[in-house]
Amino acid sequence: MNDLDSLIYEKTGLTTEAAMRMDNTNIYEQIGEAAFWQLSRNFYDLVFNDEEQWFRNIFKASDKQQAIRNQVEFFIQRMGGPPLYSERKGHPALIARHLSFNMNEKAAERWISHMRKALDTTDTIPPEIKEMIFDYCRHTAWFLSIGVRMRRGQQGVRA
Ligand code: HEM
């Protein structure tokens, strides 16, 4: 395991292989586009109504409908569907696109807890697929949180 993978493993207990097991199936074909819209609407409802102002502030420059569309198109593309995100916005370049946000540990934990709740309240996704999406998301959340801070050369992350 490389350094970044071991730091993510310390946080999640997931190897990259386990986190990416959704790549062995086609989630988009199994759940369809509408389920992704339901999931991302549920997720951003929680984000934009969060009682913690510090967390809402991370999204203060974002338009909720645009944020939902960005996430839906990205998820569809990443989970076996057409490349809607890249056709509109180019390479996802997730670390680069998160460099200007607060990506500290608390932010990652809160993002993950909202995604957990959003999945729990999305009734169009079967349970085993929810777990695949959740593991992919929490692994990627830590990849971004640690990766962004490493890229910035910030203290507190072992390189
Ligand atoms: C670690 C916690 C995270 C925080 C605090 C965070 C924060 C943000 C913020 C503030 C935006 C701008 C909203 C918008 O206008 O689209 C954003 C966009 C985005 N995020 Fe995250 N994010 C996190 C984790 C993730 C994860 C785990 C993924 C993927 C699995 C992800 C994928 C994206 C994508 C695709 C966009 C759209 C980027 C764009 O088109 O500019 N984010 N994120």
C-alpha cells in the first residue's frame, strides 16, 4: 500500500480494491438515472439545511441545483453510465476541484454522514448497492480530504 492508501485505510478500514468493488458491476444499469437524482437531492437537502454554519459555509458559493446536477452527472459517469459530467465540464480532476474548499477531517466526516443519511432515505436503491456506493464515497471523501491537504503541503498529514 502507498502512503495515501494506508492513511485512507486507517480512516475507513477499506482497501482501494474493496472501496472500488462497485467497478465489478454496472450500478447505472441496475438503478437508472432517476435514483441518482433522488440520492443527490436528498444529499444536498441535508447539506444546505445543515444546522452547523461552518459546514454550510463550505457550500456558500454554490447553487444548490447546480451542485445536485454536478453530483448526479459525476455519479452516473463514474458508475457505468454515459460521460455526462465530462461532456459538460471536462475531466473531473476531483482533487483540483476541491482545493479551495475546507476539506479538513471534520468536513470529511460530516460529508460522509450526510451521504449515509441520503442513502438511507433513497428508496429506489437496493441495500447492497447502497453499501457499494457508500464505501466508494467514504473512501473518496478521505482520499480528497487527505489528498487536498497533502497537495497544499498542510501540517497534520503524513506525506
Ligand atoms: C470530503 C468532503 C467533501 C467536501 C467538503 C466537498 C465539497 C464540495 C463543494 C463545496 C463542492 C462545490 C459544489 C458544486 O457547486 O458542485 C463540491 C463539488 C463536487 N464534489 Fe465534493 N466534497 C467532498 C467530497 C466529495 C466526494 C467524496 C466526491 C465524489 C465521490 C465529490 C465529488 C464532487 C464533484 C464531482 C463536484 C462537482 C465539481 C465541479 O463540477 O466543480 N466530493 N464538493
